[in-house]
Amino acid sequence: MWRVILVALLPATTLAADARPRQINPIPFSHEPCSVLDGRPCTPSYCSPLEPGPCIPEMDYPYGQNLQLTIESVPSDADRAKYRKPDHDLDTIGDLFAELRSCWSPPSNNARAGMQMSVRFSLNRSGGLIGPPRMTFATAGVPVDTRTTYLNAINSSLKACLPLKLTAGFAGALAGRPIAIRYVDNRHPN
């Protein structure tokens, strides 16, 4: 008899616990620690094995997995802060990107307005290059000597900046991951 009463009361108590309204924290990127056992949703979306649909959080992270970066020769006024060299060991992707932006010095001779060039490379744990940067894109119709000038400027800018001073944890997470940089020469000719 007690088993029947216990089995009848158990679903009623779980329904009462689930009857409370679910509140989602409206602050994006708050990354509150949460667990399946917390009884509250993870920010900013709710995901449960008891609900239909995929269990994928809807977070729009500011950086992708492939670490892509655009560096302009003349940054806009809104982006000037992103081009300041950090005064501490690099611990975040934002710090890494700011350091790489601050290192860029475009070529003064054989320069071409609107020139774009992309390179790809990886860093080791000590902040140095694993291998030479590989050119992956250059503006079409540009003479070979102009391409060579820009590639030399990219290589010399990176060499002047390296080795990067990375924290131990960040160095372990960053080592071997490909970094793609697109250089844009947006200077206006005189």
C-alpha cells in the first residue's frame, strides 16, 4: 500500500518543482557556472535532455576557432585601442591580436593602395614561429615585386615582434594552432 502512495506522490512532487518559471539571464557572455543539477538554465540558452531539439548553447563568441585577424595599415578611430601593445604577458586572444596589430609596419617603398595579403602560421609554446609564414592570398593583378615587398614587410614585422611573451596556460592552449592574418594597406597615396 505504501508503495502505491509513494509512486503516486513522486510524479506530483517533480511536477511541482518544474512548475516554476524558467528565467534566462539576459546578460550575454556572463558564463555563469551551471550544471544539469542546478535546476536553472545555463546562460544564455536553456538546454535539457528532457526537452526535444538539439542541446546547443546559442553563444556568439567574438573569436572563431581558426584565429583569423585583419590588420589595417591605418586603423579607424574606433579601432585604435585594438592596436595598442599590451603592457603585460599575453593571456587572451584579444591580447595576442593587439600585440600582432601593434607589430605591423607597412612597406614604405613599392607600396600599393588597397593591397591585401594573407598569411598563415603557428606559434610554439615559447612564442616563436614553428615555421615561416605561408602566403595564402594576395591581391590579383599585383606585380611580383610588390608581392615580395609586402611579404618581406610581413616577415620582418613578425620577426621584430617575436618571441611573444605568453603566459604558461595561454602558451599551452595556443601552441600549434593556425593563425591567419589578413593585412590590408588602406593608406591613401599622396
